Amino acid sequence: MIQLHNASFSYPFQPSPSVMEVDLEVAPGEIVLLTGPSGCGKSTVVRMINGLALHHFRGKLTGQVCVGGRSVEFLEAADISTQVGTLFQDPEAQFFALNVRDEIAAGHEWRQVPAQETERRVHLAADMFGLHDILDRSILTLSEGQKQKVALAAIMSLGPRALVLDEPSANLDPESTEALARILGELKAQGVAILIVDHRLYWLRRLADRVMVMDKGRVVAQGPFDIVDDDSLRQRHGLRHSRVADPRPDLLPPDAALSPAIRLRGLCFAHGRRNPIFDHAHLDLPMGQVIGLLGPNGTGKTTLAMLLTGLLKADKGQLTVGKQTLKPSELLNKASIILQNTDHQLHMQTVFAEVTSSLPKENKDETAKQVMALLEKYNIAHLARRHPQSLSGGEKQRLVIACGEAKAPEVLILDEPTSGLDGANMRLIADCTRDFAQRGACVLLISHDLEMLDNACQCAVTMPLNPATPKE
């Protein structure tokens, strides 16, 4: 169904090929996992298959890429989409409608499917992903995990013969990831060809028929899933662990005896006229620890992060940082947030300028040294002159974390910081967050990544927050 033979691709803005001499085949009823370090060319392979590399980016394609037995060179991207459903790394990049129902229906309406049949397929997709409660919600109000589910529902409702999924587990809580694995298993049994690009390996152990490992644009290893059990292979190519235990039961609440860096009392907040997300909630977060913030998709974790950093204004409540009770406008001077969607935080023309803009205005030479030290720390010094939007998902993630550290905040909040990160860089970020906490900061880590939670956190808070007022 999907075939690449000796396929290479070069973007017009880059001097060397991003993908070189790749051979890949995904047959009907087969699931193939494509993994490898950040920036190795995995997302480019996705674009080669769905036609965007050739027809949108207009780069140079050599070798052969076929979908359903036909070369993508002779198919428009719209024609390819009738056979291959694609989930992008950033689901927002593929939304066209304003609410969930209309988004799932959009593809059917463009294909002129009768209204009654469209409605039936919308409800089937909503059943598949548990979306009935949010069908009439604005997509803009959804969590990133909910957006991921909506994008998957819209794709699968069209019944494609093949699926290409780029980081499908990145924003999903562990329970939703298990549900996705069950759905993909059913589609595999129905004869759908499925290519999954992912750094997280453990959830695909019983699902993937084959694994292909890329590095520096080339396929460097392939075989059955158990090839990624090889420690030397994983270390050589910066892969994640293939077996991961769930650390959440062992992550206890922060020690009440520790002096809190952040004290939140009587927090009330609701989006518009909807039911309140927080109703007189309280929270204590200590200094010097990495604290996990846990809970299913859509329970308000990102909303809490934005309230703690002044990006949203609470309806009621009191926030104390250290010994100061702060107004929302004062929060951003003490806190830094790494947003789940990195594109919302990248505004400069180069990677170097992006980090420079986050540092205090000091001596120019000293600032340049600080910038390069941060870029080297996060393994992106070689990208200093690149435009931030030209980076891979994992490279963008490391860049915004470097910017967050550059501000030297008292409170650092990271919202799903390992999305798009390979094993080596995930472990780097875990080490950096622990180091930042040891220097006296309060670090709040919002994550569904079991590996990251296990590597970084000393304790955890689970949503929803307790509405009762604690004894002082």
C-alpha cells in the first residue's frame, strides 16, 4: 500500500538531503513503527508519503514513492489524501473548522457525502474516541490531548486504506494511549496499512509488526520489535526505552512540612459560561523539587499553568509566591511557562535571537556567551543561525526550554516538554529540570510521558485539585 524505494528528498532551503536512499514498505494489515533521534528525517518521510514534500514544499524527490501502486509524482496531494490519512505532529496544523462536530464532518462534506451519512460517521468517530461530550465545543478551548483525539477521529471517520501517524501518542494520557492502541489493532485486522512515527516505544510492543530506525536521514536498523530491546542500539541512536513501568502510583503529594514556594487559595475559574474548572481549589508547591502535575486529558492542567503564570486571570483566589501575594500582572516577572505548542512561543528570525530575547539586556559579548552556553547545553548550538520554524518538533522543544531557563525564573512550568523528544534528549531535559530545581526553583512538570515522570519527578499533584481549604 505504501512503498518507498531508494527514496531521497531535499528541501529547497537546505543544502543537503533530509532523507537519503530510504526503502520502506507497509502492506495492508501491517503496522510499521518508524523511530529515531529528533531531526533525523522521520517527519520528512511522512511528507514524502502524503505528497506534501513534493507538492507543497516543492523540494527535490529522487527514487520512488508510491501509494496504492501509483507514484506520488503523478498524484495531487488531494488525491493521495483519499487513500492515506495523515496525523501531523501538531494537530492544529490540520484543523479547518471551529468546533469538533464540524471538524469531523468537514472531510465528508468536501467529498459530497449525504448529510445523513455524514452525521452517522461523525457519531461513530465520536464513539470511537469518547468525544460526545465535546462535539459542540470550540476547538480553541480544547486541551492538546483532546485536539489530538479530534484530529484522529476526523481522519479515521473517512475510512482511509492507509494511515500515517506522526507522534500519535505525544499529547495523550496513558489511558487514552491504550485506547488508541486498541483502535489501531482493530484497523490492522481490517486490512488498513499503518505507519507510526513515534519516540515512545513501549505502547507499540504488541502492535508493531516491524520497526525501522532512522538516523541522519538514513535507515540504520530494521527488524521485529525486539531489536529496540538492544541497549547498544538504543544508546547509539538515542532511542527511548522499549519497556516502561508506570511511576504514577509511587509519586506521592508534596511534603506538607516543606515551606511552599507557591500557595494557592480559593481558586475559582471557568471558561466563559461553562462549568467551573476550579471551584475554591487550593494548592501548595514547594521550592527545590520537580513536581509532576497529573490527570487525564481535559482536566485543566494547562489552564492551571496559565493561571499560575498570569496568562489567564482567575475569577477568584489568592496566589502567594514566596512571601508575596501577587496580582496576575506581576506573575510573569517571577514565573516562566513552556507551552505545549512550541510554535506559540517562537517569534524571532534565528535560534540565536530567540534565546537572546529571553535574557536580561546586559553587555553584548556576555549575552552572546550565555546564549551559546544554553544552546550547547540543549544540543542545538549547530542550529544557531537557523529559523526556529524550520526546526524539527524535538529541536523546537529544546529551544523553548532553553528560552525558559534563560529567564532564570523562581517558578518554571513545563507543559508536555518531551513531545517530539528522543530518548537522549528526554533524559537531558529530565537532568536539566532536576538541576534547575536543585538551584532553588519550583519546577512544575505537566506530563503524560511515563518515562519523563520516572526520570524527573520527586512528587506529584493529581487533578482535579482538592476544593477543601487546608488548615493553616
